[in-house]
Amino acid sequence: MAPDRQPKPGIWIYTKEDHPEMFDDEQYDWDKYDMLLWQISDEEMKGKSYKTDSLMLNENEITIKVNFYYGETDPEGKFPRQYLLVEKGILDGKTFKIETIDGEELSLQ
């Protein structure tokens, strides 16, 4: 079970101090990890399933590379999203962009 989708696309970072109640302290080691949520809004992606292929960390920016996940679709036609556990603190102060593994930039607005 996951929280409801966000009302708009974007990037959210959850920490020990600020995370959805359902991600309780016993389920995740918030002293070691933060959580990243991405949710895209490209109409042609609606109802399809995309998964993170890689995170590319640069000095000031993180590029989230996603790939179409065959065999899974959302029957309700919602926009793709994914939660990722990441090393604590590596997302601090970074900007984000999200693109397919082919380099097509996807909308976070």
C-alpha cells in the first residue's frame, strides 16, 4: 500500500523528520536513508508504468533516468511515480530532472 498520488507532478524528498506516517520508523532506517518520490505528468505516459533505471549524481543536479516497465499498466490511468530509498543527505541542495533512458526529458510540472 502506498500513499495517494500527489495532486501535481514533481519531486519530493522525505526524511526522518518529515515523511508520510505510513512509512514508519520500524519499516525504514531513517538514520541511514532518505526517500525520493518522483511523479511525472506527460500525457503520453499516463497509465503506463515507468521505473527508475539509474540516478546520475552531478555536483548540483541529479538526473533520474527512467525506463518503461513492460507488462504493468495502471488501469485507472494515473501518472507514473516511484519511491526510492537513497543514502541520507545525497539529495540535499540538488536540482532534479527526469528523462527516459533515451534522453527524452519528462515533465515535472
